[in-house]
Amino acid sequence: MAGPSRDLLGTDVFDEAVRNTCDVASHCKRYAVSVGYWNDPYIEYFVSHPKERKAPEISRGYYARVQGVGRLLKAFLEKTKCNCQIINLGAGMDTLFWKLKDENLLPLKYFEVDFPSIVSRKIHYINLPTLLMTECVLIYLTTEHSGCLIKWVATTFQSAMFINYEQVNMADRFGQIMIDNLQSKQCELVGADACRSLESQKERFLQHGWETVNGLDMLKVYQSLPPDEIKRIEALEFLDEKEPFEQLMQHYSLCWAIKDSQNLGLADITL
């Protein structure tokens, strides 16, 4: 019996590597929650407690990620008075739905999908303000495919917000080390070209039909958090040196693109 083609085998290996990143991220979040960085009473039902301690800079990075995405998302819900929908692409083990439910902040519709192709089967009939979220998803798509997705969303929805958390500054030495490390695990960042800089991250949204786009590296997001909260979480674990943490945070970014045909004030959303 003939075995699978090399192309098919390669695709299977790549898909498995991408799925493994979900497990890594989920365990990092579970550990950070267990230490006290933020409260999430639901993650324990989806992710086992990690056996190994995670480095403080990793937990602080995830803390900034959760807080940054959450602040933008809640601002969108406030502007739309929850008369909107959320589509979380590549949601993995995310527990956002239940946390929003606890806070009485559920939108009219909430979709979680693993692959962009599923979106078209679920939301083709809607005409509501729509928020899409991607966290380390687009970088696993070619720039052509991610561009098509970004353009499709901009074309399909007249009032929308697209939040994208992803790697940035991948053209420098630190970025190349990140790429090489993942490639050694058979996980290729085929969309890294769009992550060369914050400007390249923002430009792809402007080139594909979005009206405005803002973006910050995650160090600036972290520094924008309330001082008392930063003081609290920095007291949770001792960090030997700040430089590695700052360097890591400068290689992730949070961008948000806006279309607002209904003049809901979405362009005013900021961190």
C-alpha cells in the first residue's frame, strides 16, 4: 500500500505543530492563573495544571496579553452596547465566553472557530457590528491567505473591529531566533513577512479595506496598565533581569483595525 504523499505528510506535521502551540499557550495561561496574575475560574476545566514552573517573564507576557485584548474587547462591547457579535478565530481553549457571561457582557452572537473556512458557514447571513479576534493565528497563514481573510472581513462587515495579537519585529536577531526555534519543532511561521515591524502589521489592514488601524508592542501595552496592578503582579514572582522580559515583549504586538459605517465611535477605541 502506498504511503501518504510528502506534501500531505508535511501538511499533517505542520498542522500538528500548530495545534501543539495551543497546548503550550493554554498551560502557560493555566500556570499564570494558578499563581494569581488574573482570575479565571473556568480554565481548570479545559487545561490540566502544568507540572513545571513557568518563567516569570512568560507569565507577565500572558498577563499583558489577556489584559490588553480584554480592554479593547470590553471597549468595543461598551460602544456597541453588546449589540454585536464576536468571532474568535483559532480560539483553542479560550474561556472568554464564560467570563463575559459572568460579567453580563455577552454579545448577541459569539462564535469560536479553529479554521477561517468555518467562519463563512456561520456568519454569511449577519448584518451586525462584528468583532474578530486572532491571537497568534495569522502568522501560520501565508501573507496571501491572511490578506484574503483580512480583506474578506473588511468587505463582508461594514461596522467591525479586528483585534490581532501576534509576533512583531521578526526581522531582527531575536526574531530570527524565535523563527528558528519553532522551525526546529516543525512549525514554520509562513506569515512572518507581515510581522517585520509594527508598521508592516498595520499596513496590511489598511491595504485590505480597513479604515483605521492602531498598534502597540506588548511592552507598551504592559506599561499602559494601571501602576497599582503592575506593582501587584510584579510582587507575585521575583524577576532576575528586566531586559529579557522587555525584549520578549517588544516582539509581540496588539493591533486593532476599525470599520465604522454606522458611526458608533469605534475609531475612538484605544488602550
